[in-house]
Amino acid sequence: MSLPKCSNCNHQFKWISIFKRLWKFNQVIGCPNCKTKLYPSSKFRNKVSYLSLLCLFVSFGLQIFNIPNFALIPLIVILWVCLVLTMPYIYSFDSKERPLW
């Protein structure tokens, strides 16, 4: 896994800049090197939706096995933190804004 690069000039983005952009509604990133606007790819948005579903299924699966809440909540929080911290590594760009479908 590596951090994404600009498709125009091959500039590698920093982890913190992508992480900050993930928390904003407008996820368009401007390359600091060539000033190109880059949009989240549909591949990235699909990966995020699959990972969100995975977290949901894991939390339901843990509840099915009657794991006590004092153990269940920290497990879900740890899973969510791991997911959020790895998001910049699975981020991918597209030069045009495309629909998800």
C-alpha cells in the first residue's frame, strides 16, 4: 500500500493532507505541484462502501456470539480506528468527477 499520486505530475500526496480531506464534504483535492483538481474515483468510493459494510457485519457478528458490551464496544472502536487510519492508503484519484454507478 502506498499513498496516492497525482495523475498529471506524479506528485505523491502526504498522509495528513488526504486524511484531512476525507472529513470534508467536498473531497476535491488540488495538487500542490501542478494545481490540477483531482476527484475521488468510483473505485475508492466502492471500497469505502464495502469496508463500511464489513464493519457493520462484524459488529452484528460479534453480537450474535453474545459478546458482552464491555468487550464489544472497544472492539468496534478499534476496528473503526484502524479503518479510518488506513483510508489515505486506499484513496485513489480520477481527473474527472464521475458518478458512482
